[in-house]
Amino acid sequence: MKKTVTLLLILSLLCAVLGSCVRQKNTDHHSAPSSPEGPVSSLPADTSKDESSFLPPASGTDDPSSEPTPPPPSKPDVPTVPDVPTEPDVPTEPDVPTEPDVPTEPIEPSLPENRVINASGHAVSDTGTALNLWLDWTIETLEDGSYKVSAVTYLDSYSLMCGKRTNSNRLVIDGVPLIYSTPAMNYSTDSGRHHTKFAEFSVTYGADELPEKLTMSADWFFAGTYSGISINTITVETTIDTTAL
């Protein structure tokens, strides 16, 4: 029953729609204007479609302002600099480990050349008489390389009469003095020549201590007259060049 009612409603709606369409068509036909020249022939209308409807829409226009703005000119391509080939990396040599410094032993100073000297000589004073002092010297090398310098002083005379002289005389080797005394002397005229020893002295020098110029001297305090000549102190001295020995 419900289905029948529904179908009737649908049919009623369709009939109403169709009736409205027929009335609208008739209204359009009767409302068309008549031509002033007479009745328009009821020729069938050209049902062919306008060809322009098949053309694409025009894109042009007479208004220059509506023309599309041309794109800005592109900049010319700047030639790129070709890549400069880089030199290949040169492999560096590995660091060679340096050897540690070996502590050197201290160099001991070399000893000077040990000159072997065995020399002797003498010197004599000059009083103008037969009374004079003699100085004999010697330089010898010892086993340990040191040098021994010795000096001996003598009185050379003929006849002589003289008392003792106490601590009034000197024998000097390179500035080092020896103070000595002499006994009383009484030589007769017919006793001949006398060579009387007064004093002996020595100084030892190390291997590198021997002076190049070695001085020696001796003196004796006479304070008398000999052969008619007054003599106070008799002196003898000499200088030895040890580099020439």
C-alpha cells in the first residue's frame, strides 16, 4: 500500500514538471517580436553551430598596454675559469728520531810537555881585584817531572884576613832569598889561591812552573880594602833563559 502511494506521488511530480516545461515553451514562442516588414516566415532555424565556437579564445588585443611584458634580457654567460689542477701532495718523509746526546767525558787538561833539563853554569863578580864572588848553578829534571834549581856561592881570593860576617849575606834564586853567615878567614900571603864555599841553596819547580827567565844572585858584606881598593859589598848576579836549555 505504501509503495503504491509513493509511486503516485512520484508520477504526480513528473507530470507537474512536464506541464511547466510545455507552458514555458509556448510562452517563448508567442512572445517573439514580429518583423516590421511582415510576418516572419517560419523557416526552420539554422541549427548549425557558429564556427567561432570551435576556435580557440583569442589571446591578442589591440590595447598595447595589455600586451605581456617581455622577459628581461638574460645576461650573457660568463665563461668560467677552468679549474687549475692542483699538484698532488708530496708525501713527507717521516721524522727520523734523533739519537739522544751521549754525555761526553770531560777532557782533562793535557800536561805541558815535560822538558828534560840537565844544565849548569856559573857567574863571577867584578871588583877589579882578585877578591870576587862566584855563583855556580845547576838545573836538573827529577823523576816526577819537576825541576830542581840549585845555586852555590864561593869566595875566590888569595891572601886574606877577615873576621866573621853574621847574617849579613844573601843567596837569591828567582826572588827567594837565603840569608847566610861566613866565618873568620886568615890566609897568609904564601898560601896561594883559595876557593872558599859560603852557602848552598835550592828551589824545586813543578813541570809547568819553571820560569822562562830565571834570575840568581849572591852578595857578601866585606867592608874592607883589598889590593888598595876599598870594597863594601861584593855582588854577583845572572839571568838564565830556561827555554834555551
